[in-house]
Amino acid sequence: MEHGQPSRTALVTAYSRAYHQMVDEPRLFTDPLAVRILGVDEAVIAERHSTPSDQPGDTSDWPRRRRIFLAARARFAEDTVAAAVAAGTRQVVIVGAGLDTFAYRNPFPEVRVFEVDHPDTQEWKRWRLAESEIPVPDSVTFVPIDFETRTLATGLAEAGFDREKPAVFVWLGVIMYLTREAIQSTLEYIATQAHPAQVAFDYISPGNTEEERAAMRVRAERVSAVGEPFLSFFTQPEMAEVLRAAGFTDIQDFAAMDVVADLQGKPRNPQSGNPPRIVRAGR
């Protein structure tokens, strides 16, 4: 990301989430603030999605599939939060929040939400919230962290996060941009939270077939070209090993399109592709 500017991936995710509210049926994820927080007309949002791809001449279905994946990913995470709250958890940490709006439509008034993000992205979000006249509840705590100079542990401690109470962490669209060392240390921090601790996150597999691997190389080149390169890929067994080493004992790892099929009430398609995966892990 550029200094003083929000993350490009955060902006792309926000537009995809908003467009999902406008065009997709059945809707996998309902977010009544997704369009409003962007502060642009629906026509502008639609225009950003009027071409099949960011790449000239590419007629693939990638933008629609990405949009559906992002919607399913958000629904998966919020379902994880709801289940954790029902079991007694009262702290939610959203790492790399972007323009996520859960904290502003939070149906659990007793739950405190910590939003962690790069200072530039968070400043942009707070401006967008003010411009959109979206109230910020007292239950929201902003935690600006530049991970190059500050740790998650330090930032949350200074924000009043309680390590002695259960928490659920939401960590979407982030770990593929981090080194394995940073991923491991963050998972260890989460796993040593007071029991029960849970995390919902997604990661990218290098692919099982040459076709999948070739598609992933194209995607990696695309994000690298805008200054946000992928740094980490994991196979499913590798991710399970990382999670167990961090201390997690309950690991549920799903192919993204299986999550989509489940939410749509459709049979899973074994040919749907492997690279994006969604995880719920706890201890």
C-alpha cells in the first residue's frame, strides 16, 4: 500500500461486498452499510464491475467468483463470531478490518469490538464513517498498528484488550501478504488467549493442478504489480501443521467454494478448484 493511502485490497473488497448487496441472489451475506460506507452512487459501484476482469481482453468470470467468495468469507466469519458470543465470548478482534462494518451493526451490545488496521487505512475508514454519518458505538475500539514497527500484542494491550478473557479473532484477506514468521507468531498469540479462543481466517494454496498453479501465478503477478505481493502460500497439511504448532486443537479447514455451496444449499463440486481456503480454529 502507498503511504497516506488505504490498502488497495481493502478498497477492492469493500466494492465487491457492496456490489454483492446489489446484484447477487441468493445473497450469501447481508450488509446494509456496505454501499453507504463507500459514499458513492450504486452506478459507480456497478461501473467498477462492468468489465469481466481488471486485465484488458480477459473475459473470465473471476470478478464474480471473487465477489461470491468474499461474501461467503464474511458470512463464515460472522457466523463464527455469533457462535462464540452464544458460548460466552465478549471480545471480538478484527485484524485488517478495512471497510468491514460488523462493529457498526453489531447485534450484541455486550460485545466489545477491537478493529486493528494499518494507521493509514484506519484513518481513511474513520473519515468514511464520518462522511457517511454511520454512528460509531462505544463498544468499538480502534487499534492502529503498522506491523513493521509494532506488534499485535502491544497494540491490543494499549487499547485495553483483556488477555485473561475469551476472544474470537477475525483475520480475513491478510495472511497471504505476510511472511510465515509473522503468521506463526500471530497464531501463537491468538492461541495463548484465555480459553476458549477462536480465529477465522483465509489463506491461499498454491493449487493442486498445473491449471490451478498457473492461475495462481497470474493472480500473484496482478497483486504484486499494485504493490501488495503475496508472500505466503500453504497446502492444507502445511496449514494444519502450523496451527497445531501454534497450539490450536480444533481445526476446520474448507475449500472456499465448498463454503459457498453450503451457504447456497447446493451440492459441493469436487472440481470447483482448491486455492482459496477458509479456516476456523480454536482451543
